[in-house]
Amino acid sequence: MMARWDEEYSIGMELIDEQHKELFAIVNRIQTLLSDKFITDKYDGIIKIIAELKAYTIYHFKAEEEYMLKIGYKRLFSQKVSHHDFLEKIDSIDFTQIDNDQNKYLNDILYFVCDWLVTHILKEDKLITV
């Protein structure tokens, strides 16, 4: 499951679109790690990518919310709730469980992030610039 940027994800605000592209790039790093058959212990890589995903997502959500505030976007609160829920899910990752089945864990993270990102952009972020 590679997360590929597609122009249909563009919301028409260059800064936000570029940040979304970076989130897709992080998701693809998860996929690359998952598919690397030569790395038997992926724990450190998983931890690094999750930390990167969380840090970049916080940065992106802040920029997106500041933009929505600046333009007086009426659904800012629901966006903040959605952003909070995403970060809560990332924070709930149980690192002690990762070693039990690293590939399954990575697959679960990959599926969640990929699905959330595409759905969030298409159903919520696209409304920002309409």
C-alpha cells in the first residue's frame, strides 16, 4: 500500500499541499521499512518513523489551523477535534507490543495513517478552500 500523492488531494493552498505531500512521503517511508526483507529487527526504524510522523503532524496541524483561523474557517473546531483524535491515536501506540510482530504492527500503522490522511484531506481539508 503505497501512498501516492494525486492532484485530487490538492486543496489549492500551496503551503498546505506541500505539507500534505511530506506526510505522504513519511507514510511511504513506513512502507519502505515494512517491505525491506533485509532488516529483520525494524524496532528502531519504527520508533524513528513514528517520532517523525508525530513531530511533522504537529507542525502541519498547527500551520493548517493557523491558516483556517486567518481565513475565518467556520469548521475550525471540528478540524481541531479531528487533528486531536489523530494525535491521540499516534500517542496510544504501545511500543512494548511492537516486538511481538513488527510487520503486523507496521502494517496496522500504515493502514491507519494512509486511510486517515486520504479520508481527512478529501472529506475535511478540501472544504477549507471551497
